[in-house]
Amino acid sequence: MMEFNERKVIRNRNVVREVDRHSTKELRWSIFVGFLFAGLMCLYSWQQHRMVEYGYRIEALKKEQSHLEESRRKLSLDQATLESPARIFKLAESLGLFTPKPHQVIFDSSSDAGIFRTPPALAWQADLRRSTTAAIPVSTPSN
């Protein structure tokens, strides 16, 4: 003969599980500590990231500063070269300009002292340094 197990039906609908307050409190405390730890780790990693970023920015600014200092040195050298009296006299001579001779300068005592005037007799001068025969007009200030 064969035996069969009859299935016993258990109805748990009316059974209410009691809430364990101690384990709920412990679970909440663990979650709080976990979030606090994760927040601190995020803060630490953000701070490290910012430090690295500032390091890169400082290096870029140092490079820019050295580049600007080099440019300033080059510009001050160019300025000194362009302001040199020897270069100015050489450039003036290449344009046909030269310092006036003492008999070409007249000091006008009626107006401001130290202002030079060209005498009327020398209003037209021939440029003897160049091989041209054209006369160069020199303007005289009118009184």
C-alpha cells in the first residue's frame, strides 16, 4: 500500500510580525555611519582633486610668468636699441638730415629762449651729401 502525504494548508494572513525596535535602531545607526563615511570620503577626494587642479594652474601661471618676463626683457632690449643715439644719428644721416652748423642757428631772444630758427638766407639749401642737384626747402617759422 502507498502512503500519501496530504498537504496541510497553513494560513498566515492573520499573523502579524512584531517589529524589533532594537534591530531597527541598529540598522538606522549603521546606515547613518555609512552615509557619514561616504560623505567624508567624497569630501576628501574632492579636496584632493582641487589640490591637483590648483597645482596645474600654478604651473601654467609660472610658465606664463616666465614667458612674460622673457618678452619684457626682449622689449626692453629693443627699446634700448631703438633709443640709442648712435642709431638715431645713423638713421637721420640716411634720410639726409644732419646737425646744423653754428652759423645756421640763430637764437631768437624775443620769444622763448632755447628755440632755434633757421636764418632766411639759408631757406634753400642744396643737399651735397647726395648726388642729386635738387634743392631742399627748409621752412622758416613766421613771426
